[in-house]
Amino acid sequence: MKKKLFQTTIILFAFSLITPLFAQNENSVLQKVLERGRLICGVNKELPGFGYLNQDGRWEGFDVDYGRAIAAAIFGDPDKVEFRPLKGADRFPALQTGEIDVLIRNTTWTLTRDTSNGVDFCPPTFYDGQGFMLRKELGITSLKELEGATFGVTAGSTTELNLADTMRSIGIDVEAIVYEETETLYQSYDHGRCDVVTSDKSQLLSRRQSLKNPDEHIILDVTVSKEPLGPVTIHGDNQWNDIVSWVVYATFFAEEYGISKENVKTFKSGNPEIKRFLGETEGMGEKLGLSNDWGRHVIEKVGNYAEIFDRNLTPLGLPRGVNKPWSQGGLLYAMPFR
């Protein structure tokens, strides 16, 4: 019995030594990113506030900033990232084939996507819900009044299935018109080719600004789904998923403890967890394959969650809502830096 126990102990010890080697093998996403010298991030190019090209040709947006945050964690440089614009239907194939290293494109975490696409989800960065936008002149205030209406949706999204489920549950028939491009969807709606457009409420609010007469359109006070949006990585590379996940947690943690772009260089605290986060004590970085001060780089170069939100989404009129720290009654909760 003692001999068998000894043999088992030796095997477990050997496995503990070998496991880190597998995590850093030459086929890992981190190794490829390091060798390439830049991160490739799949994003939306048609969604102001989340992912788009500004008038100067520079990428901006909430999701874009999370791509920069990952680059800052890896390289200490938020600009060592290439943004690859993707249609909704193309986003998972791009991740599966290695065209991109990480997908950050207003993507909802669902059971089917989590189990059928060969991908792993990271902590949600934005909690949303599906809504409906239509013209004020219709005088409609509830979904039951939309019997026979045409609804515009984008291909490859969760909105079409949610629409079918919702209308079936309230017992009315509607027609869904599916568009490949987000831009085409809203142009068609603006020209009256569909009665209603349905998507995440954040997208509706963002895209309403691009309509000819934004004030002529309303977003119904109805939410029919839960849409947890966040980064996605390829399935099976646990180290890479850990890196992306902990970058997200870093932005939550920093906001919770008042660490910002302005004060991170001089921030002092006797809190051991904060010291670990800032890289003042060793060990936290090497567990991810990063430098010990990677968290400091994320906040110094990009900012905490509140700064990312305020920079990109507050100008659209989006309220924080449930996207607040847990300590303020929200859903954002960083796992312990321990």
C-alpha cells in the first residue's frame, strides 16, 4: 500500500512539473502572439461606442479598448494590436481557424455557443438585453400591438431566435427579415423596409444616432432576453483564456479600489491584494506567463472599467445600470488576486 501511494505521489509530482510546459508550448496562442509581436483582435466595425473607425481612421470603442488592454498586459504597449473587422456570421470561424487570437465583438454567451463552436467564453464585460426600436408615429407601446409587423435582424446573432421565442410566447405572428450586414439592416429600417429593428439595447441606442431623424424613433421599454457580452477565446488553450479573463478582472478590480490611469503610477496601499495586483510582490504575473506588473500596465495604458465605460458608452447616453461593481449593487465582480 505504501509503495503504491509513493508511486502515485511521484506521478502527480512529475505531472505538476510537465503541465506548465504544455501551457507554454509553441502552439499556444500566447506564444504565437509573442512571436508575431502583436495581438489580432476580432471586432465590430459598425457599432459606435463598441467598435468602429473614427474620422481619423483610428479604432475606437469599448470592445476595442479591451483589445488594447490585453496588448498592454502582454507587451506593456496597448498599440501592439491589430483589429480585424468581422461580420456576425464570420466571427466564430475566424476564431476557430486562427485568423484572430481573441474575439471581442458584442458576442452573447449562450449554452449552444459555449458547447458547439470550439470556443471558451471569458467574464462578461457588458450585461445587456434585447430590445425593439420603431417609429414614434406608430404610437405602439407594447409587443402585442405588433401583430404582422416586419422585424429586421442581423444574421448569425441571437436576436432572431429570441424574437421567435418571444412572439410565440405572447401568441402573435411576425415576419423576420435577416440582414448580413449591420449597416444594411439600419439603412433598410431607416428607409422603411421593415417596421421594427430588434437587437441588444446598447446597439439600438448606438445606431439610432446614425438614422436620418433620430428623435423620430423610440426604443420600447421592453427587454426580452439576457445578453452577457464579453471576449471569446479558442477552446482548449486554458492559459490564453486565463490571460484574457484576468485582464477583464483587472479592470473590475481597479475600479473597485479606486485605481485609475491618473493615479496608478503613484498609488500606494498596505492592502496585500492591491500590492499583488500592482506587481509590488512577485508571483501573480508568472502564473499567467506575463510580467508581474501586467495589471499596472493595463490600468496605466487603458484604464479601469469606469474609465473605459465613460470614454466610450456614456457619450451615447447609456446608463451604467447593472454594469456597476458588485459593491454598488451591480454585477461586476473580480475574482481575488491571490
